[in-house]
Amino acid sequence: ETPEIECDADELNQVWTNLFTNSWQALQGQSDAQITVSTRFLKDASSELIEEHRSGNGVVAALVGTVKGPAVCVTIEDNGPGIPAAHIEKIWDPFFTTKDQGEGSGLGLSIVRRIVEEHGGSIGVRSRTTDNTGTRFTVALPLHQGEDMVRKKEARGRELSQIRNDSRNSMPFKFR
């Protein structure tokens, strides 16, 4: 069973919405379109994610953020056309987009990165380049939030106790 994590569920919903939207858009017009979601627990998330996100053998990859200690990983994978090698490092940049004008602002993945890093987590992407099929995003989030998140939430006028006790029971958020 995947353990519970402390998090701001509203912010993580933005992460999932952005990642699912990107996958869905990449799959448009594809008859065999498929999005797969999985979760897992990693005792030493940092070293396992670094190994998992090495480029080579037809795979391009990028990993941002650092998660310390045990973490829950959520993976969203699609069988779309993939991300070209020339774009893989740029996808986290604000306003970077490969979409036509008016279809996207280029802010989605930069917002995803900010939210994940503010939660003390990391996000990685792997895309196959040899056959241009498929992209996998892996979000790793620590089980417990550190003082950095608490301070940032307090600065925004929202204390950790409010997040834990809000009326929708958004913390702890449990992945299964």
C-alpha cells in the first residue's frame, strides 16, 4: 500500500491536471491512445530517480528538484509522439511551448515544477526518441513536509495546520 503524504492537495491537483492535459493533447488523433498512471513507494527516492532519468539508448530525460528520504512516486505515461531531444531541457522554462499560438501559454510545466519543488519533491521526464513514441513524467513527493513548505505557506497566509484541517480533509492526501 502506498503511504499517506502531507501535501497541499489543491496545489497537487494543478500538477495532475497539467500533466494529464499535456498527455491528452499529445494523443489527439491517435487511435491507440493510452495514458497509464501508477504509484509506488521509494525508500531512497533521490538515487533511484537519478538512475531512472539518465539519457541514452534512444531515451532523453530530465530531472529537476531534489527529494530527500522516502517518497511516494506518481507516474503518468502516455504513448504519444514523445518530446524531441532539443526540447527536453526547455520544457520547464516559463512560456516555452511547442503548441500553436492560442493553444497554450507555456506555463503549465513551469507551474508543475514550482509546486513539486515547493513540496520538497522532484519531477522527471523520460521520452523515447528512437521511435518517437511515449513520454513518462514521474513526480516524487516526500512523506512529510519540511519547514521550507511551512514557511512558504505561512507567507501566503495559509498555515500548515489549516491545510491539514481544512473542511475537505485535503491533508494528508493519500495516493493509492
